[in-house]
Amino acid sequence: MKTEITELIENIPLDMLSASEQLQDLMADSIRAAGGWISFDKWMAQALYTPQLGYYSGLYGIGEGADFITAPEISPLFSQVVARQLLPVLSSLKLSADSELSILEFGAGSGVMAADILLELERCGELPQSYKIIELSAALRSRQQQTLKERAPHLLQRVEWLNELPEEPFNGVVIANEVMDAIPFERFVIRDGRAVALGVGLKCSADESGESEQCILALQENPAALLSPSLLSDNEIDEISVEGYSSELRPALSGWINSIADTLHSGMVLLLDYGYSRKEYYRPERSSGSLSCFYRHHQHTDALVIPGLQDITAHVDFTAVAEAADEAGLRVAGFSSQSYFLLAGGIAQLAEEELAKYGDDDLRQRLKVSQAIQQLTLPAQMGEVVKVMGLTKNVDLPETFTQHDILYTL
């Protein structure tokens, strides 16, 4: 009997399957070199970031017909609201800072968000001197450049591509939309009251001739690899005692936040991602964690199939983000759902202005705008599960951002 995953694999082009098999061979070599088992976060880093073969090398796509659609792809109204939320910060920094202002975006995807933010800031008379994009994939850089050439050719000269954060601290805004959920995470399972690490090993068997072994990747528990008591205590996981309960942890998140704090002299960090407070994240009922994989808009939980061809994510523990920010010297100034963030930022007004461009007979365009607003704001869509956090340094957060603040849930 065919499963959904089996059918997906059968429809994958042979050249893509070949690339995935090359990556699996590299993974198998890494596992053997490590003694037969590696932690899930190390395996995930290979699956997503191996040059030329990892998922984020640029083989994947964003948007219609690809693996997933992000909010900026749904409607330019999203990025326009983001831009308007940045206006008070940029205006304040312009008055107080004696250096140029910059916006820095992590992983700009297709480049649509960068283009739409720049166009909206231009309309509002608050263009920064530079817009920096941290992007490791040459393929995605090329796509971003093409998008900007098509949508905002006169602003392309302001855009700079980087491989890492700038060495010199800058004044401005850092944006990370659906970035944290792709930071590699550890997985664990509760066995006899202990948090045992889940990782990846090899399951080998003799081939039909019996002369050689065939090995496949396999999710394996490692009783010798226990999560440290301090890590469990810090994340309140030590209170979980449900046998077989499994979930995720992101120790690497704090280092990422700290690096941002070091490079931002004054300004705001805007984080948008799927996630929960810690209390919500580790509810007993969420006994399998939040790991999700995406291939051509098909969502499933088998992370080990077709590595390099599918996205692998897990929701974000925003309590951990807030703690890391506080330790790094950033002020956790606001926390909201995407729905409230967009509504407070004026998306309804922007939608009315957009609808006014179309006549009553242009039902197709009017319906498209309406559907986009629903997808971005309704609780059953992205409105509640996507959260928005604002971190600040030597600047105040826009008042509209804090109108529906839910910091108390952290």
C-alpha cells in the first residue's frame, strides 16, 4: 500500500533524487566517523546547509508550486505593514544617530519582502542608506537580485549582500521572517523520567547477493546521550514525566541572538515566526513536538526522507528567545500575534486603499485581496500561530506594536 510520502518520492525528478542520494552518502560517512550516531541538530545542519546539496543551497523554491509560501509572498500588504512599523524607529534613529541607517534582513527568500519594504519606505520618505541581506546561497542571491531588478530597479544600488553579520556595529533594524524555525534543533524523548537524545544512525542489512551491506538513515535514541540537567531545568523540561513524550530544544538560538545584539548599536530587531510561549510549547498534550517537513506544499513529519529536497522546521520557543535577548542586552519590548501586529499596523486601511484601485466588476482582484487578508490574520490560518517579537536597543518600540502586547504569556 502506497503512503503519501512514497507517492511524493515517485514524482520527484531523477536528477533531484540523485542529489539527495549524494547528500545521504555524505551523511552516512559523518555518522560512521562519529561512531554510528550523530545528534539531530548536527544531522539537520547537513540536511539544510551542506553546500550545493543542502535544502538552503537554493534548489528549493518559495511561492506557488514550491514547498511553502511565506507571508510576504501572500500579499505585498504584509511587507507594507512591516515597513510602516519601522517608520518611528527609523525616524528616531535619524535624529539621534550620527551614522547611516541600515536595514538587515536574514535569508530574504525570493527578495519580495526586501523590494516591498524599500518601496513602501520610499513612499513614506524614510529610505535607509542601505539594505543588507545575509544570504549564503548563490542561487537565492541571484533570484533576489532579479526580483529587485523587476520590482524596484532604482533602489537596487542600496542593497548589499553579505555572508555574515557586519563586523562594525550599525544603527537600524534587523528583520528575521521565518528564520528561527530553521535553526537546527535537538530532539529528545522521555524514557524512565530522563530526557534521552534522539539522533540519526544507520540501519544496515545485507543486499540480495549477501556480499555487501545497504544502509539507510534511521532515527535512533541514544541512552548514553542524555540532555544536561541544567539545560532541562533552564527550559522547564525537567518537569515533564510523560513516558514517550518527545519534543525539541534549540541551544543554538542564544548564540544567534547574541551575535545580533553585538552587531546592533542602536535600533530594533523584528522577529516573525511560528511559535509559542514555553508553557504552551511543552504542554503535555503536545507529546510529539512540532517538527514539520515540507515538500511541494505537502506537510509531514518524516525528516529523514529526501534530505536536501525538503524543508525541516519546528516551532519557536519565544520564552527562550526573550531570555536570550535579555542576557544579550536587548530589551524585550513587545510580543504579539501576527494578526494583532498587522491589524494594529493598519493592514485593513491598506487593503481598502488597494481595493479602491479596482472597479466593482473586478471581482477576481477584490477576492484575491480579501483572501490574502484572511490568510494572514485569521486564527485558523497564520494569524495566531505566527508570533511577532520586537527587541530594542537604545530606542523605543512603535506604540502600535504594543497595543495588543502578550508579553505576560512568556
